[in-house]
Amino acid sequence: MVQFYPSSWYTTMEPSNKDELIAQFREEMHEEIEEAIEHHEFKMTQIGIMTLVAFLGILALSLKF
């Protein structure tokens, strides 16, 4: 989860650790994005299965009557 901090917490970055902090930020963002993608794929799979079940149910009802 992305957290926002008050502007009083901001400090200037030293050139020596700027690259390290940027790399850490990118890694955290990559992990968050991967988690969001997996969650989205899971939801889409559930919706697809529910749609298939509904379609098969309607098809079965139409053949029965």
C-alpha cells in the first residue's frame, strides 16, 4: 500500500544514496504491481467461470423445456 507522508518529513537525498533509494522504490513498486496483477487475474478468472456456469445453466434449462 502506498503511504503519503507530510511534507515536513521530506528531506533532500544525498547523491550517494539516491540511486539506492530509487532502486528500492522501484522494487517496491514492482512488487505492488505484480500483486495487483495477480489479484486482477484471479478476479477475471472467477468472473469467467461464473459466466460459463450461467451460460451452461441457461443452455441446460433451454434444452429441458
